[in-house]
Amino acid sequence: MKRISLFTLAFLSISISIFAQKPQKLASNQIYEKIQKLNFLGTALYIAAHPDDENTRLIAYLANHEKARMGYLSLTRGDGGQNLIGPEIRELLGVIRTQELLAARRIDGGQQFFTRANDFGYSKHPDETLEIWNKEKVMSDVVWAIRTFKPDVIINRFNHRTPGSTHGHHTASAMLSVAAFDLVGDKNQFKEQLEFTETWQPKRLFFNTSSWFYSNQAAFEKATKGKLTAFDVGIYYPLKGLSNNELASMASSQHLCQGFGRVTTRGSQNEYVAFLKGDKPKDKNDIFSGINTTWNRVKGGGEIGAILYKIETNFDFVKPFKHLPKLMEAYRMIQQLENTHWRAIKEKQIKEIIEACAGLYLEASADSHSGIPNATTDVNFEVVNRSTIAIELISITSTMDAKTITKELALETNKKVNFKETITLKTTKYSDPYWLRKKASLGMYRVDDQNLIGKPETPRPAKIHFNLRIDQVPIVITKNVVRRYAERDKGEIYEPFEILPKVTTRLQNKVLIFSDDVAKKVLVEVSAGADSIVGNIRLKVPKSWQVSPKEISFNISQKNDKQTVAFFITPPKNRSEGTLRVIATSAGKEYKKELIEINYSHIPKQTVLLGSQAKIVRLNIKSVGNKIGYIKGAGDAVPESLRQIGYKVTLLNPLEINGDNLQKYDAIVLGIRAYNVVKELKFKQKYLLAYVAKGGNLVVQYNTNRGVDVAAPFSLQLSRDRVTDEFAEVRILDEKHPVLNYPNKITPNDFKNWVQERGLYFPDSWSKEYTPILSMNDKGESKKNGSLLIAKYGKGNYIYTGLSFFRELPAGVSGAYKLFANLLSLGKQGAE
Ligand SMILES: [Zn+2]
């Protein structure tokens, strides 16, 4: 008999899985849902371009209501965006967004896949996107994802027929998906993949449409009336105590670095998919129509289904362990399946159910969060059988050294067994994100191992096989080695166990700017990955640069301890730029990596290895004025960049701004999106304008145009105009303007080597007091003249600029420094 009242007592999956690192311990309702999923043999794949593109309502619906195996293929990891929660950008942001996607999937019940495509930033047209990506390779990865995941149904987020109407990556994702649909089943396409997988033909392809893709709701209804498959994605799940859309909002709220935290929603709501290709469903409202999604789908599956459907119907929520004998019987039959695809999937699913029904707790927790190749590490084991079923622990096998340690322990009900073993980390590889191991291009990450392509993260290298006998049946349950400990103010913490280098080094600044030929001191922090590490550090610089001393020795006695060494770098007399590399040598081996840890509470701790290096730039730059007041907006590294070229930058607390304390600054600069995020600014505007009127320089960097008033002294209309092509020609409109002449002469050459884009959210109309200085545009678009506007106001200058200084300065772009120095020097000609 099912005891419905217990549902409400059951612990919710959601509250557990938010602590991403912690092992999932399933309550009865969750075990029951896992059994429902075990008994559904249908698969759907959702395809789009970025983290946050995915429709979590539809993914959650198909995974939880339909019980389908559900995947999301995001072509990129979202490396090109901005980070609202910390300083990580580019590949490190991609690491965070990868984990945010995984966190979202833990909630909505999907799996996550990627291609090697690099999110190089905003792209207005899929033609441009597919030129910068390697189209053939991304196509190969889409085909690979389909052939390995083997979906019955594919759903595109975007419309493949409307290039130019959204981000080029979006349309490209749909175009590639549509094209891949016709290639995946052909054994002559991407033949090299067939060494590892088979061809696969999905049954049908849909487009997840909505009124967003039409001019308005009425147009949507008119165009699509009766033609679409509709789902009520607001459906309520009593087993969870949640509506599907609540679940979906919780999932998409994991995209915190994109500011996607949001309130949950409830109530009936429709999602629509439009049929594009393949076998048209007979039952319009069932995307799996005509596809056998029962156990009979697999040869030999019928008898397995006979056992498992019975368990589903008669599930005992109070004593789930009662089902173990039958589950073990089904497990043995699953192991015999000829179909290796379904065998692997169902084996994994049923093992999880068996483990949960037995209340079996298996843990392998290392003494430390990392080890180095070929060293040993101590691992603490905990094994508890919390059921009355006979379970024996026969042995354990470490995947790192393939060593099996015999145990032969009968696990008595609820008697905890603890033991400690030493394992050898036999490997030559580190556990860092695999796609960052080789140098990437603008459009592509480089991954040569076909079996890694598509995986969301590097498979954990250190695992333990627990070789058990449950109710007489041998079964192997595998667990990752973790690091478990407690912090008094945080509680219990689980972290992944990492394999890391013996020595890592870190340069404090990733870009070193020399505005003259004076030597600069450069500090290198050396970290030990094990006890008693000795060695030498040296720096490699381009020809014409000098470094002293040649080499510095270090000696670190304890693991994770650090030592800092100092070098002096002298730049050449003239303009030059290159790369500074740190090389550590220990016991005859070279170590060239920096270790970066990313630690946020909504995702597991991440450990990334990047080349230990910095860009070094010798500028020919002049500046007038030195004291800069900086009001931080959404966060940018412009203040650090200005300090590097000798400015004294004071971060101003907006609350403390008044009529008196601004006068001492040679210029006041507002960080990116300051008016969007600093609410107090609106009340301080009068002081800022008074400062300008008395002769000051106010530099306002870009704000987004959504509901914001930048309160400029003369009218200015923000727009969404942007120039995303960093190579777009920059035309000078007012050659004589001081900003292009003093103290540095700015020429078109200074717009070479910019990164990612020219600028964004340019004003598109302004009053006559402003002088537009530059003109630029993306290919095929009208001229955009609002990137840099300057107006005289009283005795001073008001400057509004959407140029991407926040990207260019930290990247060490020499022309951007010269232009910014000129902005800060405006009006000071003759005052030297
Ligand atoms: Zn997107």
C-alpha cells in the first residue's frame, strides 16, 4: 500500500542538490521517481548556444513529467559574457558557467553537453559566427553529441530561418542542428567518430517557438494556430511539492554570474514546439508519438520491464529496501542486455536505486583536497548498510593504481564501518578542465581526445569501486574520491579531489604596462603541491627586455605553503609588447602552470591550471594630471590598469560624495554600468556636474539603456547600438579635437589590436553641445557616431563613452591607453 501522507515528510531533492558537492541521499519519493525514469526509454536533446539559452521549463517538463532522458547541448560555455559575481572573465567565466549549467541540470533533471566552440563575444550574424568558429569542427561535435546521446527527438531553441534577428551564435546553433539531423545517420559522414560510436537517426526535430519569435502574441497565434505541440509546463508534482515552472525557475536561477536569480513562478503555462523534420508525430501532442519508450524497445527488455513495472506500481514508500531482491534480479538481467547503449544507461540508473533502497552509504574521502602524480594519499572510508538486507563488502579497488584491497565484511544493519587506506595516484595527467589544456583560438577550444569532446567536465580521475554482494548478487558501486571536512561557520563541506602539479607559480598582474623605461619589480608566488619542494624560478622575456636576477631558488617545506620571490624587469626604450613566462624547475622537471581556484557556494569548487604568464607592454604614452577618483559600477579592472601607468586612483564611496571632496581630483571616472547598479548616483549627480562646471573632467563609461537615467548635462539618448567587430574600421570625425591630440596624438593605428569588440550601448542621438569624435560600424550596418561624445560644461568637460575600455585596458591594448590618458588630460593643455 502506498502511504501518500508520507510524501509531505519526504526530503526534497532540491534542498539537497543545491549543495552541489554533497552526495545525493535519496528519500523514498525520489527513489520512486528514479524508478519511473528507469521505466521510460525515450530521449530528447535540446540545442542552443549559451548557458541561459536553455528553456528550463521544457527541460524540466520532459525530464520530470515525461520521465525522458533529457540533454542540453550548449554549443559554448558562455566564456564571452560578463561576470556579475566575481572577477573571472573569459575561460574562467566559462568554467563557472559550465558549473552553473550542471547545477541547473541537477535541479531540472537533464544532462549537459558542449561542443568545442569558444564564445568569442557578441556576433550579429551566423555567417560571421561560423567563420570565426571552425564550422566543420562544431558540426562534427553536434553530430558526435547526437550519435553518443542518441536522442529520439531534438528540440532547437532558435529559429534557423531568421539569420540576423538574434545573436549569430543562436541562429548558428539551430542551423547546425538542422543540418546535423541529416548527417548523423550517414556512416560516410564524420567517419572517424565511428571508431568510438555508431550512427544514429533521431526520429524528429522541433523548434521551441513562442510569441517572442513573432511580432506580437496575435501574430503568433494566427501563424501557428493548431499547428504546434503544446505542453502545460506549469504542471504540479505532488511528489516534489513543486510545480514544474517552480522547478524550472530554481534551475535557471543557478545562472548567478549572469544575474539570473529570480522568483519562482507557478500556475498553468504553455510551451510550444513546431515540427521541423523527420517523422511527423501522429499524436500532435506527444513528441514521442510512435516511438516505443517502454522496456520492449530493447531486445531482452520485456522481462526486465515485467519486474520493474511491478515495483513501480507497488512501490513501498516506507520500506523501499523490500524491493531489493527483485531489483537485484532486474540488475542481473540488465547486465546481460546485448544493447550496450541501453545497458550502460540502465545499469547506472538501477545501481543508484539499489543503493538508495538499501540506505547504503559509501564514501571515500581523502585527507587533503589534492595530490600530485605518483604520490600517495590517505583515503578515509565510510560504509554503512542502513537496511536489513544482507550486504557484504568484498573488496575495494582504486582506479588510480588498480589495486584491490580485500575486505570480506558482512555489513550489519546500521553498523558504521570505517577504515583508512593509502592509494597511489598513478597518473601523468592533472584533473584540470580538459578544454583549457591546449592553446585555444578565438573561435575554438582545442581538444584532440574524441572521448572527451562534449563532456561538461574532466572525468574525475580518482574513483573507488566498492565491490559488494547485495542479497547474494555481486555488484560494483563506484564513488569519486572526495574531500570532506567541516568549517565552523559553514558546516560540512565536500570538495572534488584534484590531481595537481608539484609546483605552481602566480604572477600578481596578468598585464604589466610600462609607461617609461624604468625597471619594475615583479613578484612571483610559488606554491608547493606536496611537502619538501625545492627548486628554481626563472622568467622568460622577449628579446630586448631584461630580467634580473637570472634565477631564484625556493625551498618550501609544507604542502600548500607559498613563497614569494622578486625579479626586476627592464623594458626596452621603444614601444614593445610580448609575453612574460614563469618557469619553475624542481628535481629536473619544468613546471609552467598557475593554479586558480574558483569557489562559490552554488557550484563545486573548481581548480583550473593556466599558463603562468603575463602580457608585458612598453607604451609610449604621455599623461597630464595624476589624481583620479573612480566610482565603481558593475565591476571592472580599469582602476588597476590606470594605476599601472602611474595614476593615483582613489575608489570613491558614492555615499560620501559631496560638494567639497571632488575638487582635488584631476578627473572623475564612472565604472561600467554605474548608473545601472549604483542607486545613490542619481542623488549625487548635482555634485558631479558642479565638479565639471568648475573645470573638472567627468568620464562616464557605458550604461545599458534599460530604465536608466545617466543625468547628463545635455540630452543624450542611450541605445543598443554596438560595434562587435574589434577589427571594424574607426574613422576620425574631428581630427582637431584636443582629445585626439593632447598629450598623445591619436591615429587610426591606435585602434589596432583591440580585443573582443569596439564598444556597446552607444547613444544614438544627442544634443548639439556634444562633439562626436569617432565613427565606426559593423559590416553592413549604418555608421555609429556615438562611441565617444564630449561636451564642454561650464569650465570642464563631460565625456560619455561606450568604447570598451573595460576590456581593452586590462588586455594591455596600447592605443586604448593612449586615448584614455587623453580623456583624463582634457582641458589641461597649457596648465602644466
Ligand atoms: Zn544566448
